[in-house]
Amino acid sequence: MDKYLIVALVVLFCIILVVYTQKGSTTVQRAKSLKERVQSAFPTFQVIEKFNTIIISGKNQRNEQEEFVTIRIDENQQKNMRLYGRMLIATYPKEPSDREMKQDFLLHLQQN
């Protein structure tokens, strides 16, 4: 009888140990959305999300709101950067990293 009690206690201890170690942290941080990441990368500009695109806008020389960069995510296209007037349209196959966005947009945003 003592053998069964000891085996049951060891098995119970192992189960408790596994459950305790597999339990995730209670302070799980949620992933930032693309809009939040763009806003933190370019804090001096206003970031707007509409029609599943992210738009970086700001005031132009005449103090009017102007869209400088439009970011689109399309899995079916390759990375593409093109100018449409004074606006840069950037298309990515997946969400770009902060570093990649800064490299791609910094020169264009400094000109405006």
C-alpha cells in the first residue's frame, strides 16, 4: 500500500510541476498593430488608417493637411515603391519592419 501512495504522490507532483512550468506569464504583451508601429517610428507625422492602408500625413508649406506616404500590404505583389505626384506609395508583401520603413520613407519625408 505504501508503494502505491508514493507512486501516486510522485505522479501528482510531476503533473503539478508540468502544469506550473507550462503556464504562460500573466503579463503577456500584445503585439503592436502596424499603425502603432508606424506612429512610433514617425512621431512628428500624423498616421491614419483607412481602407486597409496606412497613411502618413502632415502639414505642407501652405499649412494644409497632405498625405505623404501610403503603405499597402498585398501578399500577391512584391515590394514596390512609386511616386504619385508628391505622394510615395509603398506596397509590401508582408508587414514591414520598423527599420525597413525608416530606410524607405525617411528621405521622402525629409523633403516634405
